[in-house]
Amino acid sequence: MKQGMMDILLLLALGVGIFSCSKGPDPLTGENTPQEVVLNVDVILPQEIMDQWTESMEMAQNAIALAQSRVSNPVRLKLRYHNEDTEDLDVLGYALTHPKAGEDTCHAIVGPYYSYNAQHILRYARSERLPVLMPTCTSVELQRIYSKETYAWFFTESDITQCEIMIGAARAVGATDVAMVCSNDTYGPSFKDWFAFYATEQEVHMAVEVPYGYTRGSDLRTFLQQAEEGAQGEKVFVLVAMLDPDLYEEVCSQLVDFPHLYPICADACYESRVINAWQDRRSFYLGVTPVGSMNLGYPQSYKELHGRLPYRGEAQVYDALCLLALGQTHRMVNGDRCLIDGKQVQYLQSPYTIGLTDHMRSVVASKEGEATQWDAAGLTRAFSEIRAGRTVALSGATGKLDFAKDNYTSALNTTYMLWAMGQNADSVEPVCYLSAEGSNTEASVTAMWERDKQWEQKFNDDTPVDHDLGPVGSRWAVVVSPSTTWSNYRHQADAFAMYQLLRHSGYDDDHIVLIVEDNLYDNPRNVYPGQIFVERGGGEAGEAGIMGEDVRKDAVVDYHFTDLKPEDLADIMTGKSSERLPHVIRPDAASNILFFWSGHGGEREGPLWGDEDAVKYFGKQRIKNIVTAMQEQNQYRRMFFAIETCYSGRWGEALSGIPDVLVLTAANPYEPSKADVHSRELGVYLSNAFARTFRDCIVENNQITIYDLYKELAKTTNGSHVSIYNHAQYGSVYTETMEDYFLWRE
């Protein structure tokens, strides 16, 4: 190791315990320490993690102290520990944000360790915009909801990235096939939801299409046998993603009987007892875990000091503590003047004042100025530049501190180590390092749910079908949302927005059947009583009057969802009215029919009849029977299905082969679809990307070709693969347009 690095390590080692009191001898000069500016930082971690992270937190504290050893008012972090496993986090969250008289104010929170605990703290921190720095909270939904808050800091990318890396790593070491086992808890869904997406993107065959949701004591053998039998090649990798280390040991004990299946494990398996358990039973396995940047030397320096590589999250907590001190220094220098991207920070809602979190954001937002890094020497330069009123290009233990530009609080450059089992628990062998940045020794991957998709459906129009269709005589529409709960607001909102689009394009209420529960407008949680929105904030109303406006206005609801049975839809579609079902469509051989469905879907049959907790399928065979009956009775000229649910491709498969029917789905048969527009005011998602883009495209051009519509949907629907089914029985996607279903009024 270079002498300069050895000197820094020696200084760090000598600096342990430097903050035993607010004043005392400086370790470098022997002079008294000047008056300190103390930040009270409450650290919320399980005791086991606290013990594991001690070395990293001490390294950060010592580096911060050494970097400020010659300034008159250094920032000191006073760490106060709370056991995440034993504390009542709601009580703690309230206490930290509402201190009693005489109690020390909490200036920042580090933790919690687990994503499912973080919301307890985040909801209390919002009122004061108290910075919450989360080294390891990687839940996709948590990050999607809170990444737009300026106080919620995520120092590791979401598990979307890790899922991508696990599949990419399997492919890199020769995998022909992949399967996934993930825990059936709050940790597993991120991997389950994104497994098929990245397998499709990277063109790796799924030996088993649906991931196995593992619970304690599950028997995996049938699933593992299916993985062997379903493989197209010889090298099958099983991705294993669990939060509880004990579950890794259970899975390992069953995988040992399948020597041709190779495991790749997620981050939580990077513990000595898990590694030992696998080592006793398997001759080969790989793991993935977020680490510090090898390019900047943090893991190497850590190992030099402590004889081991850092645990998961140690590099992130190091950066979190350093950023707190740098942010406070920026605040001391600049006061209420806080610029981000050249603009003064200001808030239109309480609290209106500029806080510590904003000065931290200002520090990481800058990419100009002197380049600094994580060690004491680098931090010395960073503190010096900030105190001089200049900006810095900051790098930390995790690499360049790049955060998403919307608020600069979500990390975009996590480094992951792909490692193989060594001779013992302390000798895991790094295989390579992967990061979104892709510089030097770190291979390139693309991060987050906003990534550009590479996979695109191919269409063969060599022999387009010609069914000698006559002119359009009438247009009918059936709009269905089977969701009934407030949390599923977006499904009913998208249904109402589709209704408004249809009305704008010439449909009268006699030609639309709208099926929604219609229980959102008067819900006690609706801060806009009587109104429903698919978009809020800033945007002007679209041409069709459905963006930014009340989409329920003047809507005629034909049936409340819970008043219907699944078999009623057949009567509505085939025109069989009754006293109980007075409003049906009455199509004939010259009719074009648009069918829109927005709700939840399941792995086996796609769209559910009801909310996700019911898991009651409408049924692939049922929808096929309805359409087949309509085809046999000459009840349509053409029919277009737009299905916004998870696993909606299941219906696309079911309806394939029926003449003049086209099915456009938000997801393929193996993956869920994702929510899109989230509202802080309402606390729910307002819309789905598939439905939103569909509306936008039609409003802009009702004569858009099916292919151009598909391209826009595929580009903007993040997290799933928009798919077209049965185009061979419909016509050319390059020439057929949506004017068949949307004809603007003059």
C-alpha cells in the first residue's frame, strides 16, 4: 500500500475516542480543541448491525475530526443509539420529532436498517423535514414514494438494481436458464416483481416462469425439479433473495440435492453464519452485496485496518455521517442562502424554513469545484472548500455521490460486489464489482425503474390478414375497474379518465358501459371531496380535458362493481339485457368495440375479479368464451382490448387466434405492471403509466398507428413489457390506426 494511505490509516487508528468531551487536546497539535458545533444524530439499528457497523462509524467520526482539526468551530456528531428490534418505532419517531422541554433536539436520524421499519420514522420526520439517512432501505415502493421528499435519504439503490445485477451475473458466468426463490415477506416482492422483466431484458430463459414465494419450512423440491426439467440448457442458476439469514440456510439444505442448480444469493446472505452453512453443503455458489467503491479504495483500507471486508451497509453509513457534517458546515457558512442547480431552495408548505437536509442536498448537487473523496485528506479539502464558500465534486466511500436530480436524495451509483465462497467465512473471494456508473473496474449496469428498456416486440407483417371488413357502423365501449379500496385509487381513476376520453371522442352514454365501484369521491381520506384525479400539480389540462381535471365530473356509472357477478359481463358484452342488467352494449357485424380493464392481476390467469387481497380470477377461459361467442354471433367488426393489470399477457394468450381481435397489455404473462403517478396529498397512486400514455397518445393523435402507440407505451411503461397479441389475426400494426375506436367530434 502507498505510504500516503498508510499515514491516513495510522491517523484514523490514533483518532479512536477523540470525542470523549467537547474540549480537549488536539491529537495532531496538542492544543485544546475549539468550541464544537454538535449535531445530535439518532442511530436506529438492530443491535447485531450496530455491533457490525461500529468500525465504519468510528472511521467516519475520526476522519471528520481529523479533517477539521485546525478550524475554530468544527462539527461533531453525537451519536445516540436505539435498538430497532426492541424500540416501539412509532413512539420513538414521535419523541424524536417532538422533544419535551429540556430534551436535546434530534438533528438527524440514521436508519432504520429494514425498509419495513423506515415508514414508521419517515411519517413523523415529514412534519419537521428532519433528515432521515437510510444506508440499506432498498424497498422499491418505499423509494418510489419517498424519493420525492427532500428529507428522505436513500444511500443504496433499490432492489431493482440488485435483481438486474443478479441476473446479469448469472448470464456473465454462463447461465442458460434462471429461476428465482424469494422470501414471502416485505423483502421478496421487489425481486419477484422484477425477475421476469430483467430476464426478458437480458434474454435469459426462465426455467420456471413464476418465482417461488418462500416461507419458513417450505418444501422447495418440486419447484427445483421444475427448474431442472424446464431448463433449455445445462447451466441453471437459482436466484435466492431472503432477508432472514435463517431462511438462506433452509434453502441451502434443499438445494444440496440438486447439484446442477447453481445459487446466486442476494445481499442479506453476506453473513458469516450463512456463508458457513452454504460452505458445508455446496461446492459452489455466488452472492451479491452493495459495498464501497474499489476504485477509491474504501474496502481495501477497511480490510487493512480491520482484517475483513466491510459488511453490507458500512460504506453507506460512512458516507451518511460524512455528509451530515459537510451539510452542517455548508449551513453555517450560507445560512438561509441555499442554492441547488442555481436556484434558491424554497417551500410552499410548512415548514417553510431552509433546513439541514437542504444544505446536504446542495453539497451533493454540485458537480463542479475541487474533486474530493472519502478519506481524511479528501474530507479536509471538502470542509476547506465549503467553508470558503466554494462547491466541491464529492466522492465518498461508495464512489461518486451521485443522487437523482429530482431532489438529490436517492443514490444512483451503488457499487455491488459479486463474490464467490472462499475457504472460510472470512475469505469470500470477490469476482467483480458492478455499478451503474461502470467506470474502471466496475462493469456497467443500468439502474432504477426509470431505465430504458432494450427488449422490443417484433412484428411480422409479411402476410397481413384481410377479412374483407366493411365500413364502421357503430362504436361501443366497455370500461371496467374491479378495484374497490382507497389504496387502489388509480384503477378507478384510470377507468373514469378513459370514460372522459371516450365521451370526448364522440361516444354517448348509451354506447359506453362504465363499471366501477365509485366509492372514492366520498371517501373520508379524499381531500378533494366529490372529485377524482389522474394528475395533480403544475400541468395544464390536456386537450381532452382529462389531465389535471376532475375525471368523475358528469360521468354516468352504469354498475357498481360489487353489484355484479363475473358471469354478468358475458350478458353485458353480448347484449342480453334484463331487469338487473338494463344497460348492455348492442353490437352487430359493423361494430367496433373497445374494452378497457384497469385493476390487479395474478400470476396464473391475469386480471382479478376484485382487489388484490381477494385473488379471485375472472378467468382466461371465461373471457375467451365471451369473445368466441361474440365472434360466432357476428357481434363485432373489430375488437380492441387494452388491459392494465399485472400478468395481463395471460389474457393476450387466451384471446389469440380469434379473428379481428387485438389485445394490448401493460405486462407480459410473467410480470406485474407498476403504478405511476403518486400524490403526496392523497397518499395514493393516481394513475398507471400504461393508461396515462394511452390517453396522451390518443389525445394528441387519434389516427396514431398501433405500432406507434405500442412504441410510446413500451418506452414510457417502466417495469413491465407492454405487449401486443393476435396481430396476425387483426391486420398490419404499421397501417391500422386507433381511429377505428376514437373519432374526434368537430
